[in-house]
Amino acid sequence: MITVHNLENSQSIRILWLLEELGVDYNIKQYYRDKETSFASDEYRKIHPVGWAPTITDGGVAMAETNAIVDYILDKHTDNSLRPKEGEQGREAYLYWFHATQGSLMPFLVWSLVLNRMDNGVPFFIKPIVKALTKKVRAQFVAPRTDKLLTHLNNCLLNNQWLAGDTFTAADIVMGYCLEGLDARAGEHHSYTHITRYMSDMRSRDAYKIAMKKNGAFNPILD
Ligand SMILES: N[C@@H](CCC(=O)N[C@@H](CS)C(=O)NCC(=O)O)C(=O)O
């Protein structure tokens, strides 16, 4: 049986959600972050050579990396519509959003977190210089690219309930975590009305509610 090594306030929530959508049995082992650094504990680092969350174990297999885990689980559970097959409706949109979310949107959220840490974590006498620098990186790189992706997402959601069309897929699960992160940052997506509707649909899914309940308090890390 799969064990999800569930690090608090992390991308592990997606794996709980996926398993709840599939309705399969699994175990959860709970871990906490270091209070100062917010890094995972040494115990967590021992499960897989890289030591980031999410990580799952399944028999003798230890698997990390969100989208690899999603594919690993979906390879074992094929009787569902969470990953449209080649030739099926929504396949191209699925592929795009499954990968763009984790390969493009997520890194911009991480950029944003690192820039916030730079602003807050340097000695006062170099703060003005660091802030001028981070402001420039935000304005020239992070903000316009994040906005471009969110605008595209918002436009796609105008005529589609979910990312791949009318059917909910694993791409929505991957996107959900990013949007919770944006929402926690003072509702950064709120000017995108279709994204707001989409988030509300996502949060009203039974599997999402159960995953959140099993996960416990969820506060995305912002800085
Ligand atoms: N690309 C990786 C990123 C994993 C990652 O950065 N995980 C964070 C939690 S959201 C983590 O493990 N942070 C704690 C640490 O680095 O020790 C994935 O998609 O799984």
C-alpha cells in the first residue's frame, strides 16, 4: 500500500487529493518543518536521496517529484478519467496544464518566495540595495510572466469548467496547490474572475475536502 510522507504545508496535499479522487486506500505519515528554516527534517531526507516533499513509498519503491508521483499512481490505477489518453478529448490541454503548472507557474511562485526572503532576511544596512534589486526582478521577470500564465489560464476557464474541458483531471489537482498559494498571498488571483470560479469548484469537491481534513491545517509558505 502507498504511504504518503506528508510534510506539513507542502505540495504533498496534491497526492492526498489524488488518492482521495481515486478512492484507494493509503497511509499517511506526518512530518513537520523546521520552525526557523521551514525545511524538512533529517528524518524526511532519509526517505529519498533528494529529500523533498512530496515523497511516497510503495513496497520497495521510494518516489519523489510531484508529477512523477502522479504518473506513477495513475499508471497503477487506469480505470478513471484523471489522465485523458492519446486521442481522447482534452488530452492536449491536459498535457499542457499538467506540465505548465509544475514547470512554469510553480517556479514563479518559488521565485516570489525567494525574493520575499531576500527582502526580509538581510541586514538592515543592505536592505535598500537588496529591495531595489528584488523589485526589479519582480517587475521585469516574475510578475509579467506570472500574469501571462494566469491570463491564459483565466481565458481557458471562460468556456471550460476544468483545465482539460468538462472532465476533472490530475492537471486540476496540480494547479490547485498553486492557486491556494496565490490565494494566500492576499488573493493575488482575484482579478481573474474565471480562476475565482474555478477555485470555488475545486474546493467544493468531496475528495478535496477529505484530503484537506486528513492533511490538517494548511498554510502555504509565502516568505
Ligand atoms: N519539484 C519538486 C519540488 C519539491 C519541493 O520543493 N518541496 C518542498 C515542499 S512544497 C519541500 O520539500 N520543502 C522542504 C525542504 O526543502 O526541505 C516537486 O514537484 O515535488
